[in-house]
Amino acid sequence: MTRRVVITGMGAVTPLGLDVEQMWQGVLGGRSGISQTTLFDARTFPTQFSAEVRNYDHMKILPAGRADLHQKAGRHSSFLLGAAYQAWQQAKLPFPLPEQSANTAPAADRVGIYLGAGEGPIDFDPFISLTADGWQPDQKNMDWKIWAKAGLERLDSRKEMEQEPNMPGAHLAQLFKLRGPCMSCLTACAASTQAIGEALELIRYGDADLIIAGGTHSMIHPLGVTGFNRLTALSTRNDDPATSSRPFDKSRDGFVLAEGAGVIILEELQSALQRKAPILAEIIGYGTTADAFRVTDQHEDGRGGIAAVQMALKDAHLTIHDIDYISAHGTGTLENDSIETKVIKSVFGSHAFKVPVSSVKSMLGHLIAAAGVVELITCILAIRDQVLPPTVNLHHPDPECDLDYVPNQPRPASVQIAMSNSFGFGGQNNTVIIRKYSA
């Protein structure tokens, strides 16, 4: 028999707020976190807007005496540090952890980390300048000796190291002195949902008692925006950034690139009860599949998404009639929204029209590797407050997207069980199901 796993803490740093409650009030108010890009000069790009985290400094959040260790954290790691510290405090965990398990917390070697962490921001200007120095136009190739010499002079070794996707986990392990399993997966837009699901399995089967799970990402830089523009995946509605993210709307033209981090504390139930931790929800189902189709597109029939949802329902021992709300991946691209609608219809049949579905990407933008965990946090809050977050900017429904997407306004509802979908580039499909905790 596997162990029950509950959520005892959560934290978020997002374009709608620097903590969970700020973000949630922004979501319920239908506020947009999308505006003109300021992190670099995007005036010559097809997409000149994004959803940035503003006025944030992790050095002002971390406890005295520990912040200096993380002074040079990359932008994505800085978001994660703030979100994780929020979650740690809400979970009422001691700082630092005891060496041996106690009534206050598990021992440090029984506490782990599982992240869907993106690569760090590129140190763009120095990299481009030294590449320009090394280029030999007459020979049409690079002089790598010049390039290497310029690199040693101009590149910051710490900034280069912070680009590695393992660094966010390393920062958390160092901050909290955690010696349990420390893992990270970068499965595109599904990464943090997959991290949560894999963390669930580690606790279920006894490899850890508590895990910090979630994700962080920041791709708002010239290379990130160029890549997504080349894929024609981003909205180009430069005349109206605030309403540019339009999941399920007929006028949608792509997603909006966002940045931020989200963290939840997953804990074995008896551990949480023993130390009288707040139990925010129970995580009961997880499904993960691959489309085996294309590098960027989902399979047109949604076969991978269908299998992931079915797997999560089976894992949770639920039927389609038990789901009260679905948090959609809902990116606002033509392909994703129509295929996700197919997925829900295929699994839920005629009952699909009775299950409310919404996408908070309409306000937050797409946090890429961090999207899934932030969206799962909104599911926890929907259960807590018995209200469904809206899909804003949905004024002209697409005939192919004909489900109940909770358009434009939050809706009071009875929510006991919620499902969160994340369907990423490369055909990565992950679904997690949570429910209101009951003894």
C-alpha cells in the first residue's frame, strides 16, 4: 500500500504578484500581467511584449545571514528562492531542519527537491560581442583563439554557471541544507507538472518524506523570443498587449512569454499530521505520456494527452464524474486549444460539457517550465475559496472550442477535486489531480 501525500505549503513569484495571495487576487480580478518588454529592447521583434516579474529582489526576502550565499543567483533561481521560502514558511518547517527526524520536521536527508527548472538567462551582450570579435569575414569562419581570449576577459564565470538547469536545485539545497534526492527535469512546458508527479511517486514509495517541488523559468531575452517568434508560436498583438493572451477565443494568435516560479511542499501524510502542519490539499493522481509525434506539435488527435488524463484518473481511482474543475494548459495557440478540447471531449464524453475548464495563462502568460506548478496552485486556491478562476479575453468563442471555459469572470462553485493539465513541446503530457483533504 502506497503512502498518502499532501500539500502543506505553496509559494509563487509571478507577473501578477510576488506571492501567492497577490497573484490570486490578480487572477480573480481578471488583471493582466502582460505589457511592453523592458528586459531588453524588443522594438525590432515581431513580438514586443511579455509578462515580466517586476520590482523583485530575492535578497530582501531571504533570512539574514543566508542571503549572501545566493547574491549571484540567476534570474530564474532568484524567483525560485523567493517562492520556496514562502512555501517553507507556510508549511511551518523549522529553519534549518534537524539532523534527526522530530515532531517538528523530517531529517534533512529525508527531504528532497524535484524541479522543472529551465535553463538560466543567457549573458547575451558579452557573448555576442566576443563572437563578433572572433568572426573572420574574409575567411568566413571563427578564430576560436580570439574568441576564447575575449571570453576569458569578458564573461563572468558565475553567470555562465547560472545558465545550467541544475543550478536552481543547487540553490535550494544550499539554502535549506537538504540532503535528500535532488532532481530536475526540463520537459518544456510540462516540466513543473512532471516534477510534481515524480515527487509524488518518490514520497509514495518511501524514498523521501517531504519534497520541495515546482519550477522556475525566464526566457524573456533575445534568443528566447527569437526562437518562439521563428516558430510563429507567440502572439504579435503589439497594439494591445494586455488582451493578447486569448485562450479558446477565435481571434487567438499565439501565447505570451512569461517568467516566474512556483513551489509546493509535498509531504507524507503522517509526517504532516505529526507536526500539525497546515494541509492545503491532497495530491491523488498523476499521469505522464509522450506523443512520439513531432518536436513542437501535439498529435492532432491528442492521443498523448488523452492517455495522460486517463492514467491520472486511474491512479486517483476516480471516474470522469468526480472531477469538478479542469485547469487547462490553454496556451492561446490555434493548435493547443483545439487539441486540448479534443482531449477533454474524448476522455469525458458528453460529460465534458458539464465540467468547467479555464486557463489562467490568459492573465499570467506562459511561464514555460514554471507554468504547471503555478496553475496547480490556482487549483489549490479554487478548492480553498470555492471559486473558479476565469479565462479572460474570451469574447468570440471558437466553434471548435465549445466547452465551458468560465469566460471573463470568476465563478463561485463547489470544488472538491481539480485536475491540472500540462501539454508541452515535443509531445510531453502530464496531468495531476488534487482533492480537498479529508481524514
